[in-house]
Amino acid sequence: MQPRACRVLLGSPAVGRSIGELRLRSAMGATVVGVRHDGHHVTNPGPDYRFAAGDEVTLVGTPDQQAAVRRLFEA
């Protein structure tokens, strides 16, 4: 499983919601291992991290798991 990056787009249902609320790991199987936000890097963000438009998120998971999260972030 190779880490892959994707961006949270403006208008995504993930904007303003936390990792825990979105159940990325339990529902989709992917793990967020890093987020770049406004030039700052957050390593292994906890379940309370709230996504903002423009966040670049690094994910670990199978290609299908990563694709599911990308669809959410890019919706």
C-alpha cells in the first residue's frame, strides 16, 4: 500500500467535518497519515482534525479505499 495524496475541494462534504465524523478508517478503510494545511504539515492527525478546503491529505490504504476517500474529498 503506497501512500497517496489528494486535495479536499471547496464544496466537498468533508469541509468542516472531522476525521472521526467521516469515519474514514472504519467505514472506508483508509488511514489519514498526514495533512498539509496553509503550509503547515500535521503528521498522523487525530480523529478531531477538521478538514478545510485546500487541505492536501496523505492516505494509506488499498487503491479502492483511497479512491473512495478521494471521491468524498473531490465531490
